[in-house]
Amino acid sequence: MKIAIAGGHGQIALIATRLLAAEGNEVWGIIRDASQSSDIEEAGGQALVLDLEQSSVEALAGELSSRGIDAVAFAAGAGPGSTAERKLTVDRDGAVLLASAAEAAGVSRYVMVSAMAADSFDPASDDVFQVYLRAKSEADAALRASSLDYTIVRPGGLTDDHATGTVQVAVDGSTGRGTIPRADVAWIVARLLTSGEGIGTQFEVISGNVPIADALRSL
């Protein structure tokens, strides 16, 4: 498969790139800083240099079409210390842009890395974290309303621990709060992109006792 990952230099994206490339897939990491290209290449992927905050749907769709992309994932984020405004322009608008471009390019598969409890945001608050949750919630809603074969992954608190390979998933929010290594989220994203599992599903995930493959097959 040919796969494009927005936020290609993030930890989840780089780990997913390694996993996908090792299985023989062609992976393009979408980044705005060309100096990050070498890290993507080291992981086995290739860099697609494009600023999601500045791009048009037509420009991004053209990039996806020209590379014959089969599936996309959104793992981008404005990052710690960023403003509320950039939570909206990156975490929400960037995700929506990728969905629109995927539709325009005829790419049907879209995997979203969202956030646990995104829909619990306070609409009256201008607190940065509340705006972040709003951005994720609105991006997820836009993806659900699209024509794409989507899966929305809402992980708990992200850690830099080693992958465990086991998780707890729920489509009804019943996992409760918890944490999960980024490496396990990357494994989930990689499997969803290539297996076709979880289409039309939104689920929360934390560390647990069920092997990832079994958990995804149960969705």
C-alpha cells in the first residue's frame, strides 16, 4: 500500500512508518519542515513537504493523487506550548483539510488519531486544553460526516513507555481514564491502515490485557 501520514515527524507517525515500511508499504510523512526529512527516511519513509496550515484542498489532493496514495492517517498536532488558535488551525482544520483532499483524490481510507473525552470540552472556555478538545471533537465530527472509510482512535494519556502490545478498547467510553504508550498507538494506526478493520468506528483505547490484533478485530 501507499500511505500518507500527516504529522509525519511526530513520535506516533515515525513508529508507524517503521512498522508499515517493514511490511513493504510505501509511506509518505507529511511535514512542513524539510529539515525533518532525514528522520522520516531513516524510519523507512519518504517526506512530503507541505504546510497543512497554508495548503489548499486542491494542492494536497494533487500531492496524494500524484503518489497514488491508498490510505491516509492524521497524527499531526500543534504541540505543547502552542496557542489556542493553532489548536484550531492544525488539530481541527488540518484534519478536515486532509479529509477533503482525500475525498477529492479518491482516497477512501482515513485513520484519525484523536483524544480521549474530546467531546467533553467546555464550549464557553478559552483555556488552551479545552480548545484542544474542541478542535479534536470538531475534526472527528467532520470526518464522521464525510464519505470516507474512517476509523477514529481516541487514546488515553500518551506515554513514552515501550510498547506492550495489549490494550483495552471501547466504543462507548467505558474504558475509563488511563494511559497508553505512543508505540502501542502507532501499532494500532499501522494495523488499521492495512487491515481494513474498524471502518466506521470511533473508539477509546488505553493499556490493558487484550492483544492489539484481537482488540481491533472485535470492533
